[in-house]
Amino acid sequence: MTKSAVTRRHLPASPFRIPVAPPVENFEVGDRVTHDVYGLGRIIGVEDEVAVLADFGSRQVRIIKPYSKVTKL
């Protein structure tokens, strides 16, 4: 059995909701953030909107786009 990577199209008469892409957040140096794994932190660097460098106290982490586990406070 193989699985295909093709996404299914949404039918107009479907009772299910259209999948919505999460909004892309723009981070700036100094923004306070929270991460699902690392907790509270602060953005200390932005790399051409491709990645951000965040300081979570005990460690610094480079997080690449999409920032699915990072939320701006």
C-alpha cells in the first residue's frame, strides 16, 4: 500500500471546513515568544525572514520557517 503526497481538492458541497493555512508571523529582534518545547524566550536575531534565533535562557535555538511551534506574546 502506498500513500500519495497529493492533497485533495475541496468540493463546494462538502460539509467539512476548508483547511486554513496558519498565519505567518513576522518576528523582530526583542520580541517575546513562547515555544511548545523550550518555553518562554526572546528573539535575538532574524535571518532574512528564513529563520530566527531565539534565547530561551538555558539555550539559544535557531528556528526555521514555518514557525509552527512559536507564538509571539
